[in-house]
Amino acid sequence: MSVTVRQLAEWVHGEVVGSEDLLITAARPLKDAQSGHLSFVDHEKHLYHAQQSPASALIAPRNFKDTGKTMIYVADALGAFADIYARLHGIEQQDEERIHARACIDDTATIGARANIGANVVIGARTTIGQRCRISPGVVIGRGCILGDDVTIYPNAVLYDGTIVGNRVILHAGAVIGADGFGYRTLSGKHVKVPQLGNVVLQDDVEIGANTTIDRGTFGSTVICEGTKIDNLVMIGHNCRIGRHNLFVSQVGIAGSCKTGDYVVIAGQAGIADHCTIGDFTQVGGKAGVHKDIAARQKMLGNPATTDKEYLRSVMCIAKLPELRREVKRIQDHLGLE
């Protein structure tokens, strides 16, 4: 497929500087681009590589420096490049209405217009699916669930009964939303299950990674607020309330009844103990262990987690321990102490 630079610019509402009639056959990152390809640059630190690249044309932010190539200037270079890449290489999302013959949909369920539902999907009683939802093969959606518009669910994800999903939510393969919280009482020497009667609410523009699990509330809701993005293999316990626009990296574990503010970032393999509150804009480093509440705008490292300054001081002290041990031994020898 060959497309002129002019046509590409029209797709993304960009401004062309250079040869509008130049033909482009593919879109590639800078390191892979060849003659006849379109690439992108989104920061001036990559200017040298952009100038040296054999790519015939580049997408760049407005006011980007001259590279000597034909340019398409846009507000968001990465986003525009992704749009063009998808169209050039035939990776556009399906949006036609199609319900596979092997989908099992309860008669009381409501399916919105232009939904695309794959083979072996199960949709329970009284569940509502919004418009333009894309539900991949093998997905199970329980009873009484509500899905907003433009929801995408990848293969073999499971939504337990009563799950509520907002608009434009993405659930990746194998995600489990609404399993029972891990709650037990000890009665007469036995662990007795505490009934888990709540649900999970995923607000608008949430994305949940592959094989991530979010447990239902005991009596209320476990809530993931709008815009939060959760990576693969994350576990969130029951009764949590995760704030807006959080970022959780893979293998994070959050115990029950925790609360995070807005724009919280938790790096890979960090663990949060139950009933902890983490303030707005706080960052928790990889493998950190949080055992108590954290105020807003903190940077926490280590286990138990401390502020980054305290952690670095501790690391410096640990590095000096061998020298300190030798000094103590020298003093002991001088004093004749064992």
C-alpha cells in the first residue's frame, strides 16, 4: 500500500512541510525505518537520529527543529504515528456488529448497537452491554453486570456477577474482575469464609492488564476510579478504592481496604499492607513494602518503605559497614579487648 504524505497528513490533521506528493509504503520506528518509510520523533533529544535516519518523512510535534526531511507536524506525534501505523498496516479495530453463533447470551441480557461478540462468550441474566463493545472469544460475563460503551475485553477474561464497567474500559486476556475477597474468621478452630456480597466498579477509561485480579467488596464495592491503568499480574484486594489516573506496574499486590489518592504510581512488585492510605501524587518504588499510611507527594523506597532521602542515607550507611567493622576491630585491639 502506497500513500502520499498529503493523505497521511489528512488522516491525522497534520501540516506538511516538504514534498506532499512523496509516496510512503510503510510506517516504522526510527531504528527500523528505510527509504520510502514514515517514522516519528517526539523529543529533540532524538534530533540527531532523526536527521541520520533513512526514513523519507517524519511526524513531529509542532515547532520541532528542521531535520532536512519532509515533515508532518501534529500536536501529538506518537499518537498520530500510531494512527497511521494502524491504517497502513491493516490493524484497525473492528467496529461492525457481529454476534457469533456460538456465543451464549441469556434472553434477559441487553446488547447495545454495533457490539462484536466472539465465539464461546457467555453473558448472564440481566446483564447490559453498551454500544460498540468488543468482547473476544471465551469471555465470561456474569449476571447483573453493566458495561458502558466502547468497552474492549480480550480472550478468557471473567467478570463476576454485578460487575460495573464504565466507558472505554479495556480488560486484557485472563483478567478476573470480582472474585471473592480473601476474608475468613476463625470459629471453633476452623477458618470460616466471610461472605463476599459486594461488587467491583471500574470507572471510565480504566485499563486492566492480563491475568490481573480485582476482588469484590465484602458488602460494598471495590472501586477503580477513572483513568487508572493497571499492568499485568497485579492483585487488588477487596474493599479497596483506587484513585483517579493511578499507574500500577506488574506484580504489585494491594491488600484489602486500601485507598490511594489521584495520580499515584506504584512500581513493580511493591506490596501494600491492608488498610493503608496513600496520598495524591505519591510514588512507591519497585519491591517496596508499605506498612502504614503515606502522605501526599512522597517518594517511597525499600522495605519497610521510607522516603527516598531516608532510604538513600540508609544505603550509604550500609555501604560503610565493612569499614566501620574494621575500625571497631582496630579500636578493640588497641584497647586489648576481645
